[in-house]
Amino acid sequence: MTDEELKELVASLAIAQQETARQFQETSRQQKQTDRQLKELGIQIGGIGNKFGSFTEGMAFPSMEKILRKQFGLETISTNTKSFKGNRELELDVLGYSNGDSNKVVIVEVKSHLNEKGIEQVLKMLQEFPFFFPELAHKKRYGMIATVAASKEIKQKVAEAGLYLGIIHDEQFKLMKPKGFEPKNFDVA
């Protein structure tokens, strides 16, 4: 190989290396842009999910108030109730209770699409309720899930857990009670 050929080879390798570096920088820039777009998309999807959840809650609250007043005889009903104890918090979508002869509490969690995790969440709320609401801890305590969508299997698991189930029907939530359903009183240890 002559000196001239060697110089040409080194020059072409230098040009190829510069082109490779430029392509790497372009790929890196595109990757950063893609990452930023995916992050923005994730935020938007999360926002849509939150809006749908808020929409479902907004639809559920009037129906739940009627159900809790008429079918359960509850006198006090509130939405979006929060209790803070130290650095812990319990947030309830709907809380209803009565005094006197019935002396009970019903905790309602609203879900747009119910799954097993939602059932576990309600059971945990019912368990933690006395800690967060000691003034209501002596009452009979029941749980309810209001949902737009739930599979047959999930509905069965709700009933097996002793929870009431409200399903949307004709733009109103209706209380579903399968044959033989016995609601669980969660104030019993």
C-alpha cells in the first residue's frame, strides 16, 4: 500500500467516523425526544384515567346517596371524606352512617372498572376504619363497591367477601344482591 493510498484510507475512515458520530448524536436526540413524548403521553393517559374516575364518582354519588338513605336508612352521608392520623391517611369515596336503632356505617368505594385489587382495597379500608374514625368504630360496619364494569367472577368475589355491589343500570346505580347474599358486618373481629 502506498503512502498516498494510506492517506486516502485514513481520510475516508475519518469521514466515516465523523458520519457515525453525527448519526449517533441524531439517534440520541431522537431517543430523548421519544422519551419526552412517551412521558407526556403517560401523563395524558393518567389524566384521562383520573377524569374517567372522577366522572364515574360524579355519576355514582347521587345514586349512592339515594341507596344509602332509602335502603339503608342512613342519616349522614358525605363524599370524599378524608381522615389523617400522623403521616397516614384514609380517603373514602362515600361514607354514610346512622345513629339510634340501626347504628351502622356503610363505606362505599367507587370504581370505573372493578378488579380484585379494588376488592382488596375496600377490605383494607374496612379494617383500618376504626383507627381513622374511632368515633364511629362502635357501629355495625358494611362495605359497598359501586362500579360501571365488573366481570361475573369479580361480582361473585364481591359477594363472597360480604360486600354490597352497586352496578350502573340506565344511568343509575342499582344495588345488586345475589340470591343467598349475606352482607358481612366488619365490626366483628
